[in-house]
Amino acid sequence: MNSFKVVAIPTEVAESVRTTGKAPGYGFPAHREMAAGRAPCRHCLRLIRVKEEELLLFTYDPFHELGEPPLPGPVYIHAEKCDRKTEQRSFPEEYRGRLLTLAAYGDERRLLKERRLSGGGEEEEAESLFADPAVRYVHVRSTEAGCYLFRLERFHQQ
């Protein structure tokens, strides 16, 4: 079993955007439209179905929940309510084999290592990054678009 867990954006963030139509913490308007291309929801981590589901595009700071200096960027969520992806210990299927960048961070948002992947090996690379005790968390990003997808954290058994 993997030593990491997958963490989606909090439900409070998704609900705030759906309710207010604005990016949390920034107040920029969220953009709503029918999905026209590949758009991964950062809340449920499923793809938003093209020409079937609407999305909300908004500014999000993936470091906010970690108390780190901000680094905002664009993300998508389903425009309608979706269930948050529960924290699991395996890489979501929708992202396997994609062009991904795994960015490993230490204290104070210090970038320690960055790995670009294509064609698989996501879990093995994440395990390799977490083998370094200085790594606190890993951001998974789209290599093509550069945008934040989700976070990996160390799994600590209760």
C-alpha cells in the first residue's frame, strides 16, 4: 500500500464558488460554461463530461490550506454539486498515463524536486519523492496546461 494519500480541494471551497460565483480569497468572478474539452474537476477528481456538464473556472490557491505563501492559478470544478474525492491511497484512474508534473515541496513552500511523467509510473514516482523525509507534500500538475490538479500528502495511520 502507498505511503501517500490523494487530497482534493475542500468541499467548503467548491460550495463557496458555486454559491457566490466568485473565487475564494480573491473575489474574482468564476466563469461558467459547458465543458468543451478536457476539464478535470478538482473536487471530485473526475473529468467534467464534454458537452454534457457545465464547469466553473476560477482562481484557486492550492497552498492556502497549508498556510504557505499564495501561488494562485486557474482550476475547474463541476458547476453542479459533486461529491469530494475521498482521501485514498492510490492515484486516480483519470490521471494515469497523462502528461503530469509532480512537484515535491518542503517547509515554507520550498520546491525540492520536480518530476515530469508520461505514460505511467505515477505511484512509483510519488513513492520515490516521499522517500525523502524533507518532502512535506507533492502537487500534481498538468504538464500540458501547467495547472494544479490535486495534492499528495504522507499517509499517517491513526
